Amino acid sequence: KFAITLANATNNFGGTVNATGSAITLDDSAALTAALTSTGASSLTSVGALNVSGTVGTTLTTKTTNAATTFGVTTVGTSLTVTSGTGAVPETLAGDLTVAGAVADVTNAHVKVNGVTGALILP
């Protein structure tokens, strides 16, 4: 597998982006829905809503400036860092987000949201 880097801030992907690679970087000038399969680190940036699902082997970093970040069924190998414009970071369903082998909740030390460790909003 190869790395995927689509980091131009003027990208505007339509529909769901399905990406499989050794490391994935996607930037979108609007909303972004991404389904990832990555053996390494991944980074997602959007100006609008960010919807994430899939598997990331090591670290996942997400950033959205004007909307929420929402997680579907997502597994992250080592750590998750989220910067969300609204501060809200919900899961689609409780238990959908797993980080470093543990279900992500308000006590998971491997999850950092807007600089606060373990700060997730759960359904």
C-alpha cells in the first residue's frame, strides 16, 4: 500500500471518500465524509462537517473549523487528536469509536479533543 496525500486546501470532494493506504492525508474546502483503511497515521481536515469511519493503524488527527466531527464505526491504533470548530464530537452510536484497544469515552487517555484529554460527547 502507498501513502495518499491530497492536502490541497482547495480540494472539494463529492460524496464519501474511500481511501486505503499506508498513510492518508485529506484536506477539503467544504464538508468531508471519509472511510479510511490505513496501516499508518492519517490526517483529515475540513472546513465543513467531518464524518469519519474506518481503521487507522496508528494515529488519527482530525480538524474542522466550522462544524462538528462525527465518528461512525472507527478504530484507531494508538491515539486520536480532534480539533472541532463546534467542540462537539459525537459518535454515531455508543461504542463505535475504539482508540488504543479501548472504547473511547470521557476517560480514555489516548483521546484528545480541543486540547482536553478524554473530552467526548457520547450518545
